[in-house]
Amino acid sequence: MLLGLVLQEEIGLVWLNVSMFLRGLPSVSAYTFVSMFESDWPRKLAVLSLAGAAVQTPGSDLQTYGTIAAVLYAMSLLAANLGARAWYFMKCRPILQKESFFAPILAYFVAMVTGIFFPYLGFGQIQAGGKAAVSLVIFNSIIVASMFVVSDLDVVQKIIVVGSEVSTFSLTCSRVANERVH
């Protein structure tokens, strides 16, 4: 649900961004003429695969592996979108301007690798360096770390994940407390 509603822009239009920034298509119209599919099918496929994994029998291998595969696919979409934007902001020339069967797949892979190694370059607000860039990285790291801590609280786990009344943080704290007592 979060992926489909909150991160809609972050994982949306990935195929279009990769086609324009890495393959060198000049416009959305050119993408429409070249492509056989609509521009946002990867996002819809990610949401569908997560929904499909969610309706499986709880605790089954199909649900576990389906969820892992869907999350990895969604992460690759996010990385490819960041990579395509990073390619554009680094002012790199488009690659793979010739049409072939493997050109979109190779461009997607290059965008995904670029997004994994240079994720912050995909943001338009990044300065060239110095204090502003360091403060932005630190600020974003603090936000991500605090989200991890908050998401492990029992109150949040009871709301978000059904059946997880005890979080890993609580288990760790109780284990440490038991070791001190004994």
C-alpha cells in the first residue's frame, strides 16, 4: 500500500526515464512511438506482485519468497529511477541510441547500477559538494535511522504488521535484561 500510494513518484515512470536519459529518446512522444507498452507498467507490476504475495497463505513459502522477490523488484525500480536521474544530472551522454531487442534491458541495468552506486546524484537539489552536501547526507541518514528505530517499536509493529506483538528490539532488551539477572 505504501509502495503504491506514497512512493508512486519514486518508482513511477522508470521505463520512460531510462528510455529518455540513457537511451537518448528526445521526448515522451518518441517513447510512445518506440515502445509497445504504456510508460508506467513496471510500477503497476511491482504493486501487483506485492499484492499477490500478500494474499497467499500466511507463513507459506510462496508468500515469503513472493514478498522477497516483489520487494527486490521494487528496490530495483527505485534504483533504476535514481540512476536514470543521476545519469541526467551528471550530464552524461545517452548510451544505446540504436534500437535493438536488448537495448532497453541493458539501459535499465545500467540505470539500476548507477542508482545503487550514486543514489544521491538522482536528486536535483544536490550541490556540487562542501558543507551543504554533507549536511544533506547527514540529515537524510538521521531520518532513515530514526524511521528504522520507530518502525521497530511494539506500538508501530502492532499497527502495521498483524501478529508481531513482540519486536526484535524488545526481544534484544529482554535477553540483555535476563543475562544481567543471571
